[in-house]
Amino acid sequence: MKQLIKTLHSVIYLQSHDLSEDDMQKKISVGVNLMSGWVILLTVTVGALFYFISHNVLILIGIMTETALLIGTILLNHVRQYHPASLSIYLTMSTATLYYSCILGRPVEAQLMVVYLIGVALFMFPGLATRIICIAVTVSLLVLLELNFRYQFIQSIKVDESTALFMRWSSYAVIISLVIFTFVLYSRNNKLLLDRLRKHAEEVQLSLEKEEKANEKKDIFISNAYHEIRASFFSIFSILNLFNKEKHTANVCPSDELLPVAPVSEDLKIKDWRRAVIHLRTACQISQNIMDNILEYEKYEIGTRNAVYNDLVDIRSLIDNIVDIYQYAADERKVRIMAEVSEDMEEYILCDKVKLNQVITNLLTNAVKYTRSETGIMIRVTRQNDHWRLSVEDQGEGIKEPNIDRIFEPFVTGSPTGIGLGLYITKKTVNLMKGEISVDSRPGQGTKFTISMPLQSVHAN
């Protein structure tokens, strides 16, 4: 039984799997196959009854011919001739109506079948021109039936009154079953369409909600990015204005170097100039890091950030340089940045220096931003078999458990001034370099980010 159902299902949906679920042609194709199968069943059963009653060989010929034509309709769908298949079943049923009406006469009430055929035309043919042609053919069929009933161009079989009554009610049953079948099919298609429309509406609603949330995040991102860049540039402009104010009193060396060779005033000593230059350098580095993150985000979004350029990297020198730049920013919060590289760590590793610099910078920027004042930040580099690890640990408030899974998403930030791209870019970059990043956070104690990378050690020439 299961095999029979499976076979029937494959016949009904023959070659319609290449059509999308939203394609109206698929619904029509499946409907034509279902209708062809139902009409074949009615033709064979009811036609056989009429044959045994009348013993008229013309009925048997009609049964075989109509069955063959309906099988041909299913085969047309099989070879993707969808429109000819629809025309085929319509013309087959119209011709069969005329044929059986002429043979069996008025008892079969073929005029009722004409009304059904018009409904079938409207169901199967979406085009207005085709519908008009089919309706015209059906009306012509009705005219031919009436002319044959009146003038008897084709003589119908003679049956007694009880047999005529049986044929009439059998015809009623056939027509009613066809009408019910067609309306059930139409209702089924409408239900599927409504379900898809409802599902599509829900998807659109979810998409709009996601878009709205994304827009809110982007608005916050733009506002925060503007705030951070503006703050950095304000520092830069303030220092430059200070230089400009003091240039008339500064004893500048002949080569116009930035640093004076002698005190420029009583209030601005050489050490103040050096400190100002460090401040300027830090502000520029922070601004550059913000812009780099924004550009990296755009590259990852459009899928162009996929190249890794390995180079010889002195990991100790790289970390010392980054710490030196960010220590000044950390000093403002009385935070001490400490770095420790294990002795068994290779002096030089093969790595993308630009990407690694951005990863460490983002992690250190985060640590400086979120650690508590008058605490410390620890950077550790260790070796573990064929991998090396870098961890950045702060002493901030930590991250709550529900938020840990979200911190690597874009535009997610726990700071009112953060742009929310640092950790997103960091994870993308680490993964691109075939590494992994993890986070360990203890509320009230701090957060530790750890990256693990394949170790490609080399020796400097």
C-alpha cells in the first residue's frame, strides 16, 4: 500500500520539483495531473458500468481513447510542456463530453458538464485570451449538443426507462464529484498560497524588526564613532595650537625638528614638549585604530577581507611598542600596563604583522577602557606545543554571563562612547589567521581575552 501511494505521489508530482513552491505553474501542473488521474478513475469505473449495461462497443472505445489521452496529458507535464498539458486535458474532457453525449443521448445530462468545463478553464488558464477561447469552445460544444439532440446527426443508443434513470444519476454523480474535486483542489491551492503569504508576512516583519534594530545600532555606532574621533582630534588640535602658541618663543634647531633643543619658556620645559608629543602620537594612534576598525568592518561585510600576508615579526618588540603607545592613555586613569613574554617563546614568528597589531591594539584598547582606575592590565605571551597564546587581562567589572555570547557581534558595546567594532573585527581577524579567541570573565574581578595561533617560528638572518 505504501509503495502504491509513493508511486502515485511520484506520478502526480512528476517533473514539478524543478518549479519553485511559489510558482503558479507548479500548482496548475500538479492540479492537471491530479484531475487527469481522477477523470481516468471515473472514466474506467462509470464507463465500464455503462458498457456492461448497453454492450455498446463505442463506449469501450471511448474509455480507452480518453484514458490514453489523459495519460498523454501527464506525460506532457513530464517533459515540461505545461501549457500544452493544460490544453490537452481541457480538450480531452470537452471532446469526451460531446462523444458520450452523442452516444448515450439526453439521459447523461451533458449540458451540466459544460458549466463545469467553463470553471476548469478559469482554474487552469491564467491568461485572459486563453480563457476567452476556451469559453468560446465550450459554448460551441453546447450548441453542437443541442443540434445533435434535435436533429440526431449521431444516433444515440436506445435504453429502457430504468436504465436511462440509472445513467442520469450516474452522470450526476460524475459531474458532482468532478465539481467537488475541483473546488477541493482550488481550496487547497488557496490555503497553500495563504499559508505562504502569512509566512512571508512574518518573515518580512522579522526582517523589518531586525533592520530597525540594526539601524538603531548603527545610529549609536555613528554617534559614538563621531564622539571618539572628535575627542582624539580635539587632543591633536589642542597640542598643535599649543605648539603654534609657543613657536615664537621656542629655540628651534635649524632643521626645524619638532623637539626644541632648549627650554622654550618657564612654563613649557623640554619634558613637557616630549610629553605633548607622546600625547599627540597616542591620539593619532587611537584615531587611526578607530578608522582602521571601521574600514575593516566594511571589508568583512562585503567579503573582500580574506588575504593574509605573513612576515617576520619580533613579537616582543611589537608588544613593547604597542604598550609604549597606550601607556600614556592608561596613565590618565592611573592604570599600569605590564607585558610578559615567556622565555621559551620564539624571538621571531611568521605572522601578518598588520593584522596582529590590530588584534592586540583592539584588545588593549578594550582593557584600558573597561578596567578600574588605579589597577593593572597584564599582557602575556606563552608557547604551548605548536601554538602560541596571547592574553590580555584587565581588572574591570567583568562581563555578565548572558552578554558573553554577544560581545563579538558588531555594534555591541558596554561603553556609552564605544563604537562596538573592536571585538567583532578582532574575532574575524583571528579566525582569518587560522586562530581562535576565547573570553573568561568573572563579574567584579575582570575579563581575560586569549587568542591562540599556530606557531610558525623562524630565525632572523
